[in-house]
Amino acid sequence: MSFRISVLTVCMNRQLHLRQTAKYIAASSQHDEHLILDWSSSEPLRRSELPPDPRIKLHRVEGESEWNLCRAYNFAVLIASGSILLKLDADCWISPSFSIESLIHKSSVWLGSGSGGTAGQWLMERDAFDAVGGFNERMIGWGFDDKDLRARLVLQFGERVK
């Protein structure tokens, strides 16, 4: 099976966390691009602040006064090139034992849970994300965006969601 893997990270005013996370992700060889979306941070994120990994693609959205995780991630998915999507928030990382390929072979959707940088992570085929309409953009703020997405994925795909 041949596929492109996009790691997606969006942030607004969380440059300190993002710089740490970007180092972890740049050290991994499991992805084809790391798409970082700066959602109108008051101080724009600069490419020079990130690792010199050519897989990092930095995009900035201007004119947003409020954080909207759902809109930000939906936009990131829209501009990502991969058919496999790995969502990692600005304060998340992947452990050295994390295997994207083994998870994809087990399920078309994997949703992380727990603590220590894994809460809110997910890995899925772009088609699965698109089939449920992505994140619900009417949800504002933090929390429940992942639970809502999980519920819709379970309804659509049942046991294929791990």
C-alpha cells in the first residue's frame, strides 16, 4: 500500500510548545509532511524558529481574533497533501515506539487517549475524516471536539474505529 502521511499541527499563540513538538516530529522518519498552521498568533511564527526539516510546511491564517480548533484543523486537512492524517496538537508528540504504518494496517481510524502528550491525537485516512464532515465547526473553545468526531466516526465505521 502506498500513501502519503501528513502530520497536522495548528496553534494560536503557543509557539513555545510548538517549537518543542516540531523537534520531536522532525526526528521521526514516518511522515511525508508536517503541516503547521499558525492561526493568527499575535506574534507570527517564523520558519526560522522551526527545525530545518524540509518536510515542514508553515502556513499562516490572518485576521482570526478567536481560537477555533475545529475550523483550524478542517482548514489544515484541506491544504494537507497526505492521504493519511496524523493530528498532533502543539503540545503533543509521538513516542519512538509509535508506528503509523502498523496502526493504519490495523484500522482506518485510530484515536489517542490518555495523558503525556497523547490526548487528542488521532490518525486516520483522509477519506474517513471527509466521510463524517471533519470537525464540527460550531463547537467553540476547547474540549469535546474529539469526542464529537469519535462519535460520528463510530456511527459511520463501527469497529474500524480503535
